Amino acid sequence: MEKKHVKYGLITALVIIVLSLILVILHLDTQSWAKMIGMPILLIGVIVSCIAYAKQDKTATFGTIFATGFRTAVVVALITVMGTALVYIVNPAAREHNLELARQDMIAQHMSQSQIDEQLEMNRKSFFPVMIGTGIFYPLVFGAVFALVGAAVASRKK
């Protein structure tokens, strides 16, 4: 039986990565709405994966459909985290740009220069662990919810 979660996870991750790159090119990636742009795409990818699985396996239960949707979210999370890490490794200026934006936010909050320097140093040291952690955690949490929705939708369409 074809593994729908891998196929739809790859497609969904590629759409998110391409859209993210477009936002970076257009200098829109720092907008608050742009940071969550991947979630609706993840929702669609998980639901489509659940529906495709349910159509393929007519005896699929809610649990197996949910598992397929969640596995799709896992594939998306892993690929998008690897893609994001690759961007920051290949282009260290992108990381420095994010740190500069953080500096500007701290200045706007009237933090002292020593507090800013201390916070930025901590951000530099924890940049990749935090990026990887949040890049996996949020898609999996939302992916679980989206898999529930996808399993419900797919179960009704059977």
C-alpha cells in the first residue's frame, strides 16, 4: 500500500519552503502574519493526505486515518526544519538579520545596552536549538489537531 503520508508530506513541505523563500525574497518574512503562513498549508496537506488514505483503504478506521495525517505532519516538520537550518547554514547573514531585528525590538522596549548585549549573546548561542525545537514542536502540535480534523473529514467522505 502506498504511503500517502510521505507523498503528501513531501509536497506540503515543498510548498511551505517555496512560499517561505518567496516571502524572504520579497522581504515579508518578518511580518507577524508571514510567520504562521505555513499552518494553513499544513492543514490542507494533512486533510488531503487523510482523504487520499481513506479512499485508498476502504476499511480504514478513524485511528488509522488520524495516524496517516499525523505522520504527514511529522514528514513536513522534519523537512521544513532541515530546509530552514540549511538556509541559515548557507546564509549566516539571515541569522544576523534576525538578531538585528531582535536588537531593534529590545531597543524599542527601552532595555539597557548591557541587557541587549547579554540577550543577543544568549540568542546567538541558542539560535539553532530553539529554531529546531520550535520548528518541530509547533507543526506537530498543530499537525495533531489537523490530523483529527482530517480524520473526521475523511471518515465522513467514506
